[in-house]
Amino acid sequence: LSGSVDAPLVDGVLAGERRAVARAISLIEDGTVERARVMEALFPHTGRAYTIGITGAPGAGKSTLTERLVLRIRRDEATVGVLAVDPSSPYSGGALLGDRVRMQSHATDRGVFIRSMATRGHLGGIALATPEAVRVLDAAGKDYVMIETVGVGQAEVSIANACDTTVVVVNPGWGDAVQAAKAGLMEIADLFVVNKADRDGAREAIRELMQMLDLAETDFRPEIVPTVAVRDEGLDELWAAIRRHRRYQEDGDRLPDRRRRRIAREIRDIAVERLRRRLEGDAAELLDELAEQVRRRRLDPYAAAERLVLGAAPGAERLD
Ligand SMILES: Nc1nc2c(ncn2[C@@H]2O[C@H](COP(=O)(O)OP(=O)(O)OP(=O)(O)O)[C@@H](O)[C@H]2O)c(=O)[nH]1
Ligand SMILES: [Mg+2]
């Protein structure tokens, strides 16, 4: 298998070459067979990057914050990769285009790689494609990888949760924190940003969040950082809070535990996807047979399902 891997592509990614990184991520989006080989070759070179998820309602200021945070991180001489994940508008939505244009202030900085991503052919969908793209940036030597995703919908929320520090962005305005809670963002937040703090209601939004956090029983209390991303205000504080959360996790076994849980979720998702494909493919015949047996009352549906899983699993295909 490794004999047929695209060696120049793998070497290019490992050398941090922009074009190679971009191509590798395109392979992931397209879900080609080549992708699996490239990822296999890159895997031993991953596991170093610290990942930061930025999520929140549409228009909350995630991209503006991300761009400013990239500048702040660069001042510390660290390198950054950014993935703007957009499952809902896979092609050229206005928001995506806007991101690209704005993010161009980093276009000439070799320490930064920014990319919007959507899945086109990856069978596991965006939830399985994103960790792979993160690993490409990790293998390319980026110290930090930021993942921007809109905090609406289960897939998006789980992507935002699949990182080392999850930042949830809310805006001033009555009930924004409540909306975030409804979207399941309260549980995944390691840190809250009240962006657009130049608008009325920032204090109320902070108070609202604090009240909700009072009710939560967790050992870590997320910090709340007000920012005005468009004026570059609060970015030092945000960066400091992210680093505090990182240190908190690095103290003891929290970070390895968190990463192991995340990897377990990924393995499970891959396994489920493989099984699903198998059930829809080669195992379809077995399913038919079992259905007939259930119809004749020789088996009940649960026993049949068990046989189906056992029958389907041994030959389950590769997920490529
Ligand atoms: N007043 C004010 N406007 C802001 C602030 N931050 C961002 N904006 C504006 O809010 C709008 C949305 O900002 P984006 O950064 O694109 O928000 P986003 O969350 O990435 O949006 P989507 O990716 O489309 O969900 C833009 O017009 C920004 O200029 C802020 O701190 N104050
Ligand atoms: Mg955006």
C-alpha cells in the first residue's frame, strides 16, 4: 500500500508547503482512495498541534475573531492553521467568500494556512473529514489549528467539540446565551466570548452566561471574555484565557483523557460508517435472507439483527 503513496505530496505536507497542504485537504474533501494512503503516511507525524474550536451562531463574529486571534498567536512566533468548516454551503456561499477575502491579510504569511472546507465525496461526511484535515495541518507543523464552525446542528456542534479548547461566541442581546444553550453549546464551552461588546447589552449577556454557569456542575468554570473583534479589543485577554485553559488541562491527565475520548468517538464513527456501507452493500443479500427467516417466524428481528452485524462485520470494507 505504502508503495503507491504519492510521496512528493506527503513530503510536501511534512515540509509545510502550502500547495501540498491544500491538495491534501482537497483529497479529503473529495474522499478519494488516494486520500487514505496519504493520511496513513502522515499519521505518524501528527499529534503535536493544539486545536482550538470557535463556534457560535451565524454572524457572531467567529471569522473576525479567528483572524485577529491568528495575528495575536503569530506575535508569539507560533504557527497556525485555520479550517472554516461549512457543512451547509459546500460551494461558494457568500459567507465563505467573505471569509476568504478578509483572511487575505494572512495570505503572504508562511506561518499561517487558512482554508474553507466542505465535504464533497467523503463518505463519512464533514464529521470524519474534519479530524483528517486537522491532522494534515498538524503534520505540516502548525503549532495551533483553529476550527471555525457555525454552532447550529448536531454535526457542527460535535465538530466544535472535537478539539482541545472550545470557544463559544455569543453576542449582546437578550436571550443569545439562552439560544447558545438550546443549541447544546453550554456543555461544550471551555470558554465564552461575548463579541460585539461595543453594542448594548454586553453586561447583560455576561450576567446571563454567569447565571447559567452557576447552575452547571462542572469542575472547570469557563471564563467569559468580552471582545470587540472589529476593533481588536479583548484579543490579548482571549488568548490569555485560551492558554490558561490549556495549562489547566496539561496539569494532570486532562488533556490526554480528552484526546483519548475524542479519538474513541472518531474510531466509533468510522466503524459505524463502515458497517453501514457493508450493510448497504455485500450484506444486502444476507439481510434479505434474514428477513425471510423473520417473516417465517424462525427468528425474531433482534436475533436477525445480531446475525446481520456478525455477518457483516468480518468483511467490512476500508473506509476509503
Ligand atoms: N459591531 C461589531 N461588529 C462586529 C464585531 N465582530 C464582527 N463584527 C461584524 O459582524 C459581521 C459578521 O462577522 P463574521 O466574522 O463574518 O461572523 P461569523 O460568525 O464568522 O459569520 P458566519 O461565518 O457567516 O457564521 C461582520 O459584518 C463583522 O464586521 C464586533 O466586535 N463588533
Ligand atoms: Mg465565518
